[in-house]
Amino acid sequence: MAKLILQRLAFLLLVIWSASTIIFFVPRMSSRNAIRERFAELARTGGFAPADLEAIISSMEQQFGLDRPLIEQYWVYLGNILRMDFGYSLSRYPATVTDLIVQALPWTIGLLIVTTILAFLIGNFLGAIAAWPRAPRWARGMATPFVLLTGVPPVIMGVLLLFFVGFRLKLLPLGGAYSIGTVPSLTWEFALDMLRHQVLPAMALVLGSVGGWVLSMRGMGITIQGEDYVTFAEHKGLTPGRIFRDYYLRNTLLPQMTAFALALGTIVTSAIVVEAIFSLPGIGTALNNAIRANDFPVIYGIVLFITIAVATIMVAMEFVYPLLDPRIKPQT
């Protein structure tokens, strides 16, 4: 086990190093200067004198270490990554990229945890019922609407919900984390107000991903029906409910856990875009604001942070999977 842990940690460090290196060198292959572009934009709107602008750009390049040799910048950059220091924000200086991520992360984590678990549970349960031959016809038909929504990306689903449910029907807020003028507090009123603002983005992510789980689970369920242990359980005279729960559903969920880990990258990407649509103060909104402001350090920092987070979860799933299925032993 110690050898396995060291191998997986080495693999995780390799992924982080590769992503960090790509994010460092690719922007520097371009002739564009992030600091010069940012302050040139401010000069057009704020009226800087050319001499003052050059002095400011020179000072900022020195502060960010851009006046050093490239290889020296690279080693300093890797050292900062090990300390989870992604540098300073250009548009919100002297705030650091890490500060902006820490402020936005709770909103993204809360939205992702709820929607991912709901989509996984609902999709797999409906998919298992759709493939179970003893299930009633009306129960098998419940999965059909979600399958039809499989081709609608969560982003498009969010726009549709925003227009019809929020704008036309006015049933739920159009966006934001909570109502304008509301002071955040540890009260039931604030919690309910915040939850009302999370319903539409959560529905967009859940409705956009449940259909995929239904289809994959239905395929696994059809395969499981021909297994010997299911047939043996039927011949033993076990009740259909017990066969469905202990022999059918439990075994079809095991491959879905692997699919769950592989789908995390797509889920994170969808959540980021949905957050920007609904103006939630999460990672997606921070990334959208950075793109609009040409705040390249924030863009690179958020992309690298997401890469590290997804890679860490993928490695962690390799240790969780054997706990779910004792027949599986970690391969070193």
C-alpha cells in the first residue's frame, strides 16, 4: 500500500508539473504582454500620459519578475505553485489570485456537491429501473424525458430556465447569490433566500447530466441481467425487491463510480459556465470577470487550480473504488 501511495502521488505531481509547465510557457510564446495590454486599456479610459504609462508598466514588470531571465522566472513560478501562490491579480491588485479563488470556492463547491450527487443518484436509479424487466411500464417510462434532455448542454438548459422560469413566469430569481440589499447572516431567512437563488443553476446542471447517467446505467443493467449470480438469486426464490437491491443495483453501480470520476472534468467546466450565466460569485464568475478584464494571472491561476483539483480527485477515486468492491485489489 505504501508503494501504491507513492506511485499515485508521483503521478499526481507529474500531472501538476506538466499542467504548470504548459500554462507557464504557452502564454510566453506569444508576443502579447499581459501587463502592457492591461494598462494600455486603463490608459485609454483613464487618460494616463505616455511617459507615466511606460513607468508604471516597467515598475509592474519588475514587481512581477518579468524582467528576469525566462528560466529564472520558471523556477520561481514552480516554487510559488508548491506554496499554492498563483501571483497577484492585475485588475484587483494588490489582491492575490489565491485570495480570489478562496473567496469564490465555497459557492462553487456547494453547487457542485449538490448537483453532482443529485444527478448521479437520480440518473442511476432511473436507469436501473428502465432496464429492470420486472419494473412497471410507467416506472420505466419515467427515464424517457431525461434521456431526451441529454442532447441539451447545461449552458443551454440554464438559458432556457432563466428565460421561461425566471423571466416569463417569475417563479425564481434571475441570478445572484442572494437578494439585492440582503445582508448575509446566519438566519433561516437568509438561508432560504440563498437557496431560492441556487435552484435554477442547480436545475440546469442536474437536468443537463441526468440523461447521461440514465443511458449508461441502463446499459449496465441490461448486461447484469444475464449474469449467473442474478439467475441463481431468482432460482433461490428471493423477492424481486431484494434481487434488485442486493444483486442488481449494487453491482451495476460499481462501473458507474469510475464514470463518475471521469465525468468530474466536464461537470466542473459546465458549473463554471452556468455560474457566469446566473452571476453566482463562484469560480466561474471570477474567471469570466478575469477574461473581460484581461487579467491573465487570474485566468492562468484558476485553470491551474481546476487542473490540480480534478487530478487530485481522480487519484483519490483509485483508493475509494477497492473499498466499494472488495474483489478489486489496487494494481501497483
